[in-house]
Amino acid sequence: MHYDSLVFASEVQDELKHLVSLRPASNAPLRPVRACVLGPLGAGRTTLARRLASHYGAVHVDAAALVRDMKEKGVVIMHPYFTRF
């Protein structure tokens, strides 16, 4: 991992801890935190996302794997908005 990745991962961890700490002071409905890991190819997005999910006991959803699986099965999902064209 690069130094920048470690700094970014630390910032993400700090932000998640901050969000979790706000919950006891709020009467807002409890909703799960959602995080999206972005970066260029080979940056370690999947690795970081899996580590974050493992550390916080969250669910890791790999959108690329879902789309790849759907493509292999021949599943086509078309939003009604796009069928107008």
C-alpha cells in the first residue's frame, strides 16, 4: 500500500468513527452508513472496501462482481426511463 492510501484509509476510519459517535446524541432514525470506495485501476479499492467491511462488521457489496455475474447469466435490466428512447 502507498502512503497516500494509508492516509486516506486513516481519514475514512476517522470519519466512520465520528459518524458512529454522533448516533447517541441524535434522535434521528438509525440508518446504516454507506461508503463508496473510489480510485483508479489497481489502487486497491476492493481490498480497502473488504477490510473496512471486515473491521466494522459491515456488508461488502462488489458492484463489479454483481454486474459481471449478471452479464454471464444474460440478465438484462433496463430502467423504464431508458426504454423511452
